[in-house]
Amino acid sequence: MSSRKILFFDIDGTLISETSGEIPTSTKKALKVAQENGHITIINTGRTRALIEPRLQDMGFDGYICGCGTYIEIHNKVLYYKTIDKHKYQEIIQVLKENETDMIIEGTENIYMDLETTDPVRQKRIKEFTDRGFPIKSLSSSDLSFDKFCFTLQNTDKRDNIVEYLENEGFDYIDRGANFFEVVPKGHSKASGMEFLLNYFDLEKEDSYAFGDSYNDTAMFEYCPNGVLMANGKKDLSKIVSFVTKDVDEDGIEYALQHFNIV
């Protein structure tokens, strides 16, 4: 075991409050102190690289695991990248359309959504993403390029159709509840990204700490012996973590880092 630790952080509900939409000042300060103490800070997210907002980049993380392990970057150097075969793009979108889903197609530089929709719920989501500065293009864009995708089932009777397609085509998927699914190339997850970086930095599992709040953090928590669940997270995940910290808005990140004597 090393005195140097590597810290992996989910974004929404972990670094960013889902109540205020802000990053607590205590979180920023604690992560800076952790780095000053010699530890490595990594964002580990389902978001693709395109969705790492400037305010997150400004926090000075040592690196990013994006797209559930499909993209890994350390100190501005890309160490690993896995994308989806471009010959499958239109087929995937067609399957999602035929099976009545609301989809978000996610690439390294852009995300793609149905910008022509007249559905008010979808229009609201697009506006929210646009307001946050996310680079959004139409599903019909000529430069379509993506590494993963998400979808919400509008008709639950179609679930088996989509799951069969995904399994046959070599994808892994995360059921995040409420008929929302996250899909990645087979063998990729937040945990696969963690394993890659532990090998890269020559650290042991015991030197890693994972901070999260939702079901797409499950792989991260199952892999890491030092899992930290935010108090605002999914309660049943408490069974697979070593510590439940306070809510994001109650300085939960700082509290956990102090608990483990990292800061």
C-alpha cells in the first residue's frame, strides 16, 4: 500500500449539487489540499469528454475517465480511447427510434439529440443542456461520431427488443432506474477505467477511493475497497461502500476526505 492515494469522483450528485447546481466551495478547497498532500484526483464519469464543463476543468483535476471508461486522459494526454464503429451509427439510431426511446447520443466532441422534436419534455431537456453550454447537434448531423449513448424507454414493452439488440451487438448497459439506460462498448465501465489508472500509476486497489451517488457508480463501488456514498445518493448502495458521507450541500466531500485522513 502506498501513502499516495488516487481519488475518483462522479460528477452529478457528487461534485455538483443536484439541488443548487453548484460545486460547493468546501469541495474545491478539499480537493486542492488533497493534491497538495500528494494525492491524485480523477473525475470518473459517464459523461463523455465533451460534457466536462469549464468549471470542472478549472478545478485542476489530474485527469478524467469519461464515457464510463471509454476515454482516459491524464495531464492533457489521452491514454486510452474506445469508440463505436461508425458503420453502426445509423443502425443504432434506427433501433432506438423504432423502439420508442428518447435518446442522447454521446461523442467526445459533441452530443446529439432530436433537435426537431415538438415534445415539450424533450424540448425542456435540450434547453437545459444548451443553457449549461453543452455542445449539442442534431441526430441528422453529417459529422455524427459517438462512443456511448443513453436512452429512456417510452414504451416498456419494447425493453426486451432493445436489450436483445445490445447484447447481440456487443454492448454493456446500465439500468439506472426509471426506464433510463446507459450503453457502452462491452467491457467498459467506471471500474475498467479505475483499473487502467491503478496500473498506470503503479498503485494497489487499497490506494483507491471512489465517490458517487447513483447506480452508474455501482461498478466503481464494487471494484474499489474504499467506496464513499453521498448521503443524497441511492440508499441501497450503502451495502457496497465502506463509508456514507454527508450530503453534497453539507460539505460531504470534505467530510469524507477528512474521515480518511486525506486532507
